Amino acid sequence: MAQSERVRPVHWLISTLAAMGVFLDGYDLNVISFSILLISSVYRVSVSSPLYPLLLSSGLIGMAIGGVLFGSVADKIGRKSMFIIDIVMFVVFTALSALSANVFEIILFRILMGIGIGADYPVSSSLIAEMSPTKNRGMLLMYGIMFYWLGVLVSGAVNYFVLPFGADMAWRLALGFGAALAVPVIVARWLMPESFRWLKAAGKDREAEDVAKKVMGEGYIVQSQKEVKISDLFREYKWPLTFVLVTWFAFDIGSYGFGFFTPTLYHELGITSLKTIVLFGTLTAPFPIISYLGLMKIIDRTGRKLPAIIGFVVMIAVLAALVPLVKISPLYLLPLFIIYASLEQWPGGLLSFSYSVELFPTKVRGLAQGLATSVSRVGAIVGIFAFDYIKSYGLVYGVAFFIIVLLIATVVTALMAPETKGMKLEEIEERIKGEESN
């Protein structure tokens, strides 16, 4: 492998710093999926109240706004600047949500916090894709999205250790700890280099060459980035955009709809000990991390499409087995969710940190990923509200809803997903543009 094509320590460093926003997303979303049990008891919010799913989805609502709002901003002002802005937003509004005096303040501040995290997805994934060696781009992208579950793992431990402080203080400490974790990330990201592909697209050739030399090594040539207008995204890249939007929307319905309600399902199925529910959540987290490590090993050899389809099939199989098994014992929900959470990472990681950035040009990559992030979070919100409503008629109906949606995602992936392994971003761009014109 040529000097410019090998993975260097700087690639791991850039990917790690980029992934910290995803880490905070995993931490925060898992914190609220458990903390809602405490918040609802303190403020007397019943599961049947519309406020319950609104509390669960408030951060996702913000992400739906932030993704599309700031994705295009990142294309204009650069990845690095947006990187710092969105983490500052996370710190401020997460801290305020931990200090909230009522449910409505929690919802408001979590929406504003979510806007910051929603902005981070298009920036972090774009930066990793644009700064990675071609032959290992998939591995580094999956490494980045893996940090979501590292955040889940940390949040499970924090949830467990704050429980002795009592219901009202425990959820505040858990949310506030997330804000504290983000503070050093602001400083570290300030020291990061800007994407050399973005610099080249912005006409800053000398800076682009300097950064590329430091990141990729001597002799690396930064290819010219095509001039692309926003309208071109919807005209010349409409089919890959349609694939990503439809599939990621459907995936998030099943992923967040089921995942966010898992602590609530434990409680409703008869596991009333909060410590046990937290422990179950913490025990789940290492398995998706292991799944990502496996995906990192194979993605640049097997490609993206096959692992995505396998993941969808396993998700559907687990849901099909769920209702009969939990009728025998609610404890079956733990191994079932471990399998579900582990294999959902394959299509989920590929949609959120591979397809959503690899298929689009540098000039509109942030916008494309931001739009996809927003649409996916709308899917997550739909999943949470729909499952909450449908399962009131019986768990079997809620599960059937997810199976139908995930079947659609599987079919769309099989028919429309392109393969991007081993191709430079510029080569993918040219191939898609050529296919669209035929």
C-alpha cells in the first residue's frame, strides 16, 4: 500500500475527535430513555400522556431541525468551525435541561440541545470520510459511529451510580454529567485540522495541500472538487438521495421506536427494579461495540450492501420472536434486545456514517448528510409515538408495525444500494453522476 494510502495515527485521532459528538448523542439518548422513568415519577407524567413520548423524543426533534439547518452551513463555513459551535450548544442546553424546574423546560432545552447534536452528524461523518485513506475509509467510518455505543455504555454506568441520590437528583446528575463530558471536546476540536477536501473545494489550495501532507503523507495529491450547486443534489443525485432518505427513515422507526421503549417495556412486563433495568441496559452496550469491531474488519472487503441487508434480516427475525418469548418470561427481552441492538448496527452504521456521506460531492456533502439526519430523526419520532400508540392495543401490533417498516427498508436496500468499497470519493461522485445521466 502506498504511503499516502495507509492508516496513520493522525487518522485515528481525527476519527476519535469527530466521533465524540456521536458519543455524546449515545450518552444523552440512552440517559433519557432511562431517566424518563424518574422524571415521570417526579412530575407525575403517565405513560399514556402525550408528554411521555414527547420527553423521549425531544432531543430527536432538535436533531431533525439541526441536521438540515446546519448541514449546509458546514458546507459554507467549514467542518471545523461547525464542529466547535455544535458542541458548545450541546454543553449549554444540556446543562440547562439538568437544571429545569418542570417538564416543559426539560422538553424545550432538550430540543435546543438536539439541534447541536443534529448539526454534529453531517460534520463528523463528512470529516472522517474526507480525511480517510480510500482502502480503509469504511473501517474508520464504522469506528466513528461505534462511539454511539461507547456513550450508551458510559450512560448506563452513570445511571446506575446516581440512583442512590434519589429520583429528582439522579436524572439531573446524569444529564449534567453529559455536559461536563463535552467541555474538553471543545478544546480538543479547536486543535483539529480542517478537511483538505473542503479547503480544496473552497479554493484554498495551499492550505489544502499543507493539511493533506500532514494527514495523508508526502506525495498525496488533493484532487479538484467539482463545482456543485444545491439544486444538483436533487437533480443529479436524486436516486442515491432517495435511497438514503427512505431507508434511514425506515431504519430509525424500528431502531429508536423499539430501543427507546426498552426500559419502559422492562417495567411494563414486570421488571420493576430500577437498578435491574439500568443493569440490563449497561449489559447490552458492549455487544453492539463488538458488532462494530467485526464490521470494521470486514467492511472494506465485503463492501457495504451485504452487511446492511444481513442486519435488517436479523432485526426482523428478532422482532418476530419477541412476543411469544416475552409471554414465557420478560427476561427474554434482554437477550433479544442484545441481538437486535448488535446487528442493527450494520445497517444503522452504514446508513448514518457511510452511504450518507460517500454518495455525495464535497460541496453538498454536509447538506445531503444533514438532510438525511433530519429525515431519519423524523422517522425516530414517528417510531416512538407510533409504537406508544399501537402497543396500547397489544404488543403484537406494535411489533408487527416495526416488521413491516423494516421489510420495506430491506427491499429498498437490496434494489437501490450502490457499492462504494475501494473507490475514491471523487470516483463515486463520477460514477453516480454518469448513471443519473443515462
